[in-house]
Amino acid sequence: MMMPWPYPDFPFTGGGPEPDGADVALASLVAQRLSTDWTTRRQQITVTVQNRVVILAGMVADPETRRVAAELAWDVPGVFDVCNALRLYGGRRARR
């Protein structure tokens, strides 16, 4: 059975419950892991956790850095899933 993403509780909409202590601790661990790795430490990455699902948002330099950030998040014990919403600097822009 496929469970839909709980969109009303998505943290970027401003709705939903406050994060519990486990999610806050998990976000801290993921952010620490990203800040110590030489590939991701100087990137603009925001880490949000909801129900043990890590959401990576922000801007990174290249596709390799985007991939490494997701792998680092997956390697943190307790992570249930990773949503990689990272975008690339100078990404494609809409044509007029």
C-alpha cells in the first residue's frame, strides 16, 4: 500500500505539529554530518526532519555534491527516508 505524503503537515507550508525531540536530534546529526564532509561543508543546505524523513533543501554547486549530501543523510542512524530537494547553482531557467 502506498501512503501519500502528508502535504498539510509539510514543514514549508507552516502547518502541522511542532517537531518532536527525536526529529530535532536527527536534524542536528544530519546537519553535523553535512558540515564536516569536505564535499558539502560550504554549500547552502537546509536540513528539516519530519517523522524521521530528512528533507534537504537549498543550493549546491554540482550534481555530485547533491548526491553526496543525500548519501550522508541516509548514513545517519534513525533516518527513515530522504527527500533530496537540493537545486544546482545556475540551473536551467525557464525560457521566455
